[in-house]
Amino acid sequence: MPTSALPYRPHNHDICVAQALADARTICQQHNARLTPTRERVLELIWQSHKPLGAYDVLAVLAEDGHNAAPPTVYRALDFLQQQGLVHRIASLNAFVGCTHAGKRHNGLFLICRDCGNVLELTAPGVSQAVSEAAVAEAFKPDEVTIEIAGTCPACHVDTHHA
């Protein structure tokens, strides 16, 4: 997602979805991983907005679509999408968001708006480097780094100050 297409800025969201699906097809093909129609639909649902979706939210929409999916099917699809680097799990919300850096190894840094619920995946190499250096200083080898920062996005901050 280009930096100008931030969740709280107006943009053509269909482009986000189309790009995510195109990236997923390419990445899965490169990894010889099978992007089944259910997995692709789950990814599409995750990308429908910049708000994280829980597994049961996904299940509800699949049921509306006429899919006869059970919770294990959705959890397996989400697990697959995570393994392929296509989605991130936001632990504090027990929900998932699309990865804006699909196919690239990176630390997950997220700004989560408590008011509107949008999540922005942040690119902050300095933060990643500082975390890595701090871990090394403690002789700790992290397998995965995810940082979640809760607050108020610019759109909601403006709204609360003009109310």
C-alpha cells in the first residue's frame, strides 16, 4: 500500500484489495503454496477495510456468502495466510489485518486507533533496529517482533477537537 493511502485518508480501497490479492497469488505461486478459493476469500474479507477482523467476523461473512465453513476452516485459512506473510494477527484485538509488506521479512509495527478501529502498519526501521539491538544486548534471540501502539489517528483526533 503506498504511504499516501493511509487508512484514515480517503483513497480507492478497491486498489488495496486488488493489490493484496495479486500479491497473494504471486507469493503463493513462488512458495508452491495453494491459495484455495476459501483462503483467497478470507484474505479479501480481511482487506475489505483497514479495521482488523476476528475469525468469527470472517465466518459470519462467509456464511452470508453461502459458504458452509466451520470455525476450524477459517482458523486454518488465517493460519495459512499468516504463514505466507499475507496477514498479521493483532494480539490485543485477537483479530487480523492485511500485511502491507507482503512477501518481505519485517517486524510488525502497528498504530491502532481506539476510536475508529483502523490499523496502520508502520514502517520504522529505526524502531526495528533499536528492538533488535536491545535483544542482542540481553543475549536474546527473538523469533518474531510485533509492536502494537494504541492511540488516536489524525482523523479521529481532529473530530474530537471539533466536536
